[in-house]
Amino acid sequence: MGARVVVLDYGFGNVRSAVRALERVGADVTLTADRAAAQDADGLVVPGVGAFAACMAGLKAVRGHEVVGRRLAGNRPVLGICVGMQVMFDAGVEHGERTEGIGEWPGVVERLQAPVVPHMGWSPVEVPDGSVLFDGLADERFYFVHSYAAQTFTKGHDEHAVSRFRPPRVTWADHGGRFVAAVEDGPLSATQFHPEKSGDAGSELLRNWLSALS
């Protein structure tokens, strides 16, 4: 039996395709909003599509933000996808309105500054050395559909970083300017793109994440 993974079902996200993609690479997947199941699984996937504010409201309704916090405090793996990644930051700003996020990472998710928004389609990524998620995938393209993103990442990457902690590994992409495409930060990983829509490369990325579950 593969790793036990819960895809958090809180009303926002391409959940069925995420479940199928994880099953294809060998995971034992449950789609649920049950907090006990989400807490106990080997891995938790937080999907998300649409508006930052709506996703945060949905997460709070099932107390998903608490589950994420408890899992990370216990060093239990979490994978955020698309808006499920964005909500890990301090806040998101849409149409001038600021919504507080889960706050695992400093920074604000804002609208892309590009001539064409949303950013939709296949794009290359700039992968950091030592990446586990992108092992063997540095030259691949991944499928993005988004109008907002984090455009800076400061945790562990400034002069005040505590040296005994490994800085998060940050993968970047470009659409009218650089934005954060993925982050690997201890037990918390996330992608702005959709692995479940990214063909063989996305499947291999999910397989890499599953292989790191313990």
C-alpha cells in the first residue's frame, strides 16, 4: 500500500483531478474535510482555485488552517497547490482588499504585472540546487493558470536569517516579472502551477513528494 494522503476537501480546488493524479503515482488517497484524518495522514494536500479570500474562508470553515499548523508543528508533510500555495503566505490582495493568509511564509500575494493576465499555459521554471520536488525535472515545463502570485520570498534569504536553519528552496518562473513557482520549506512544500495538469513532469513531481513522506 502506498503512502496515505488526504486531499483536503473544503470546497475550493480541482480536487478530483488531484486525487486521480496522486492515485496514478501510487498514493492511497482520501478526499475529506475530516480533521482527524487530515491530521493522521502521511501527507496532506491543500488544493485551491479561484479567489484567495474565498479559499481562506473555506479553509477556516473546516478549520483547515489549524490542521496545517498542527501538522507543520509536528514536522508532518503538507503540499499546497495553486491558491493552496498562496494561502501559506501572510496575506493576499485582490481588488484592493487584503485578506490574511495562514502566515507560514512572510509576504503578500498580488496581481501579476504582465500585459496578459491570467498567466495560462506551460512555462519553464528556475530550480534551485538540491531540490527534492524537482529532482530530474529542472528542464521541464509545468502548467500554470493564475492571475496572482507571490513575487518575493524573504524567509531565510535575508541578512537576518538564522544560520542553523536551512533556507527554503525556492523555484521561480517568469510572466511579466519573476514570481514564486514553488517552495520547499521543511515539511511544507507548495507549487503555484498544477502538477495534476502538468503531464508526465507533474506526475514525477508528485512521485518525488510521495517518496519523501515518512
